[in-house]
Amino acid sequence: MIASGPSRRGGAQHLALPLAVLFALAPVIPAAARPDPARTIPAAALPDPVPCPDCWIPEVQTSWQWQLQGRIDTSVDAQMYDVDAFDVGARVVRKLHRKERAVVCYVSAGSWERWRPDADRFPDSVLGNELDGWPGERWLDVRRIRLLAPIMKARMHRCVMKGFDGIEFDNVDGYANDTGFELTAAQQLRYNVWLANQSHRHGLSVALKNDLEQVEELLPYFDYALNEECFTYDECDLLTPFVEAGKAVFGVEYDLPKHEFCPQANDMDFNFLRKRPSLGAWRVACR
């Protein structure tokens, strides 16, 4: 969907609907209706962050490319590539490494995607409502970590075996969406912390995708942030704790022209791109 905060935009599925239809289907949830970030579990109730001293960590200023559709264009002059964990093979990762590029794998940790090779591993009990505008995709019940853990660990292992350096988990803000489950901010927080700690145990750095309402709680666990359209929705200030902590912020805008967001993104020390929602190879970098 194409809404801020409670949102889902990145994905490796070939779009079955025209983009204009997808935009029309996307509900925009006002900020007042979003969960109160203060209504989360106390930090003391969360496990300690798992350190990853050998993980690749991007500098605050890191050029990047985000491509989830089509054959990967390895000629883009970018220090980091973010590509699909299933569709991109180890050969492409090795090729990018030879060009001295870091490579991050995209994984949806909050939704079931019917086209994935491991789709049949998800029990019916964890499958919720369909994601608006994304046929064949359903929200996951992230309260059921015991059931999801083996599947998500296998996906992390897949990234490790292909040689990826980091991981981007999508759809980690289900608590702010109509998932079909009564998810709370506290339950989402616990799941996201589990994902981050497991990533570090696998030797992968980890990006916080969207979920701006929980930045303060999740900052100690995540190594960098990836956001969609915070300038469109006037919420980029929520990401400044990452830069203040010496952690990179990556982002994209889909509709705004470059001159309407790039100067501010550069001033905030964000690494922003202009991308099309299909997330093919086309990009315009702010710097």
C-alpha cells in the first residue's frame, strides 16, 4: 500500500495491478489513528541487543541502489545494493562484491507471499488479512514467534549462504494495519527485536524498515534505517535519532520531484533516492 507509517511498499512480486489502481486502493491512516508509541513494553522487558562486531555497517553517508524487480543492473555506481533474497543468486552477490559493493537482502518478515518457494511452510493459523493492493500477500501473526522463527531463521541462513552482508525486513509494522489479528505495539516491538537479534547472530547487519513510531525503542537493535516517503508525509524528523547515533538513513520518494526533497534530505544527512514504485533499476540519487 502507498500510505505513510502503517505501510507496505517494497516487494519483489510482479505487480498484478496497474500502479494507478494500487494507489487508489491504498488507505491513508491519519496519524491520530496510529498506535501510540508510548504504549509499548518497557525497555527493561526486552532482551539486550546482540552485538555483531564483524558485521558490515554502512557509514552515515553511503550511496545505494534499491532494485527488487528485473535483472539486477550491477553497473550502478553505489556503495550498497538492496536486492531480493530469493530472486538474486550468489553469483550476482559475488559480482557486486568484486566491485566493492555491499549487498543487503530483502525479506518480508511480516507477510506471507504465495509465490515464495517456502510459502507452504507457513501454517494457516499465522495467515491474516490480505495486504491491500498486493494480491497473493497476507499479513502474519507476529505474536507467534515460535511458529515463525524456523522460517525466518531459514531465510536469514539463505542470505548468509549467498554471501549477503545485511538484511532488510519488510512489513514490520503490522500492528498499525488491518492484519486480521489484534496486534499491539508491544507485540510488534518484541518481534522486531527478535528479528534484529537473530540477524546479528547470523552475522548480518539489519535495517529498520519504516515503523517510525518505534524508532526510539528499536534504535539500539538496528544498524540503519530504510524509509519510504517520509518527506511526502512530513515525518522525516522521526528518523533523526539514527543519524544522531552515527547510523545511516536510506530512503526513497516516489512522487515528489527531486528538487522538493533532495535539498532537505542532504541537509539531514539522509541517503535518499527518487524511485518508481515498481523498484526496478531506474533511480535518481540526491547526492
